[in-house]
Amino acid sequence: MKKFLLVFIFTGVLLVGCAQEKEEGISGEVKVAGSSTVYPITMAMAEEFNKLYPNIVVSVQSTGTGGGFKNFFIPGYVDINDASRKIKPEELEAAKKNGIEPIEFLIAYDALTVIVNPENDWVDCLSFEELRKIWGPEATGKITKWSDVNPEWPNEDLQLYGPTSASGTFDFFTEVVIGKEDAHRKDYHGTEEDNTIIQAVARDKYAMGYLGLAYYLENKDKVKAVKIKNPETGACVEPSIENARSGEYPLTRPLYIYVNKESLKKPAVREFVKFYLENLDSGIIEEIGYVPVDKKIKEENLRKFEEALKELGIE
């Protein structure tokens, strides 16, 4: 992900010279866990933020959305949880019971991408029905070869790679594509490392996987994206920033960060969240491979942030 860390925000660069001396007095640590999809956005934001606040350490862990909520955010070990889905009611309840009040900020949109090996010349477009046949729970132990999906496809073992059930990507895929929460075949290779999915599909002609658009765009020379048939129009649509923005791509999804309200009392966390929200339209999100929110959403986020500070007695 070296590319993600080389993104520059022009205004931020201009501010470094005059602001660094001013901000060197602010120190501390910001702890973030959660979604592997949102991870590159938060890492890039942290990289730019550190140019203005060199004494603040921003540590980011890629744990999966659900893993982040369960193991880090709800117990109070981190200040922010990256999420590729909304927080679930049971997670919100558990957080509140533990004295954690999550503040939700919509920060971008992603086009979930199904990938195959570049040598795969028999699959160009998949329908939701075909995806359900491959990935649904009924496929476990039964749909094991490409020819089991379509008799015209190779009689070769189907190798499948995807996120684990701790991932927001897994949650979105099962709910939107398969149509039921947690409904997913069991016999596949699950991982929270998106680059592992890329590597596995890149080396196996008969492999398939799914992950966030940014990871595909970073590895277009190694894997091939499959077009997805829009259930409403019947058109085969490729995953791209443009098609996600227009709404034509049927696997477009929202991305979030959840901030522990109490953590905003810490100057380091407060400044990082403010920087993050102010730079949603700076170009960094689009450069990584996601769709930035519009001006209205950005302003709503900043209003929500200011209201939280007022409620905490911070002006």
C-alpha cells in the first residue's frame, strides 16, 4: 500500500511551514482499529495529519469491522473504529453498556469488487444469481468446480478467497448479494488481509475473490475485475469510481468511521477527527480508489462533530 502513503493534500502541504511550529505543543496518541477497506483512507489521513502534528502518533490496525467493534472499540481500547458497514444494534447496545457512545461519520463510498485471475477467459460478467450459487451457504461441499456453476465453464476446482465473518465486507456481501445476514458458504479461504486475497487469485487461474475497490485498483496488473449485472437494468457494469458515484454499479456501499465521543476530550483525537472530516473532499479519498462524499454530507459531519464538542463542554 505504498501508493496510499504518498498522497499529498495541496493545502496541507502549504500549511506545514506555518503550522508546524504552532502545533508541536500538541502530543498524544490516536488509536484506530476496524475495517481493512477503510484502513488505507485512515492511513493516508494519518500521514497528512502528521505533517501538521508531528508529535501525535496515529496507530491504525486492520482488524475487520466486526473484529474492531468487538475486540477494540466496545471494550474502550481504541478511539475510532473504521467500518465498511453501519454499526449493528447489538454492537451499539454493548458499546453503550460499556460507557462508549459512538458517533457515526459517513466518509466515502466503495465499489465492492469480485476478482479472478487474468487468465480466466470464461467469466466476464456475473449476475447476483450466479454469485449466490457460488458463495451462498447451499454451495458448501456441492459447488466445488467451475462447471458446477455453468457446464460450459472448465471442469476445474473452484478456489475461493474472501474476508472472514468479522469483516464488514463479508456482512455487506452476504446481506446484499446472498440476501441474508451471515449466509455464506463455509468452505472457502477466509482472511482479513486483502493483499492475501490479491496474491492468491493472482497465482491461481481458477481462483476467485472479493474485496474493496482500492485494493483491486492498486493491483490491476495482477488480477481481473468481473463486471456485475445490475438487477434493475440488466447491464453488466464494471467496478469503478465513476460507476459507484453514478449508482450504476450494484455493489456500491457506504464507508464510515465511528468515534468514541468521550475520546474527543483528548486534544490529539479531537484534532485528528477534525482534520479527517475537513479533508473528505481534498482528493485523497478519490486518489486511493473510493468515492468521496458530497459537500452536504461533509457539512453534516462537521456539524455533528461541533455538536459533540459542545455537549462535552469543549469550545
